[in-house]
Amino acid sequence: MLSSDGFFISDREKGSLVWFLGTLMDLRASGTQTKGSFGLIEQVLPPGFTPPLHIHHGEDEAFYLLEGEASFTCGEQTAKAKPGTFIFFPRDIPHWFRIEGDQPARLLQFNFPAGLENFFKEAGVEAHDFSSAPDGPPDFEKMMTTAPGYHLEILGPAPEPSR
């Protein structure tokens, strides 16, 4: 719900749902709702998930871990995260993260300014509910060709975990 003065409310599981690289994203706030100031995405990520090593040139990115465990790497720094941890990735620095343990994680992803949510809509697959995953594997080629239009540079796969 968006009022004429910009006030809006976003209830869980009522936003636009998108599958992206095997994660389910609930797009909770978009640039059209926040006058471009930020985007908010709630994500459910499977154990072991990691996005590719990448750089955002158009926005800063922040995460708030609600459930599960993860490690976050920005440049040369890595930190472990548990529920309640806030993580900030400034633009123009390579970064990635990994969901640790054997349980899914749930987190909030903030993008400042808004716009990255449109990348996920374009490069992902629309979800109709929270229970049915898309047929087939993620479309990495679509992600790679879509990324430059959003000032997103994909550098390659995330590093393998140390043994």
C-alpha cells in the first residue's frame, strides 16, 4: 500500500517474490516506494549458498541476519555473523558471503540507493508463492548479461571454503 505522500506498509510474504540463484527474495521496498532512497529485500537462503564475487558500483549494500549463520567477506576482511549481526558493504569493493552450517538463513538486504531490486527481478524468475522453486538451474548467462546495466560487476565464483 502506497499513499500519495509516500507512506507505505510492507507485510511479510506480500511483496513481489523472485527466485534468484536458488534463493527466494521477497522485495519488500522498492525505489518507487521510497523515492529512490533505498530498496529492502527479505531473503531465504539455503545452506552453503554463496553469490559470485562481485562489486556494486551504483549502491552500498547492507545485511541484517535474522536467522542462521553466515560469513561475509568485503575486500580482504571476513567476519562471521549470527542472528542480530548487521553487515555493511560499501560500493566499489569486491565482496561475497556464504551461508554456513546446515540450516537455511533468513536476512534483510538493504540497498542504498534503490534500484538493485530491479536487477533481481530482471535476472531472476518471478515466484508465485513461497513453496515452489523454479524448474531448472539458475540462468547464470542471464545474470551476467543483465549485471552491467545495473553497475554490477561479476568477478567470478566466490572462493572455496578453507578446509
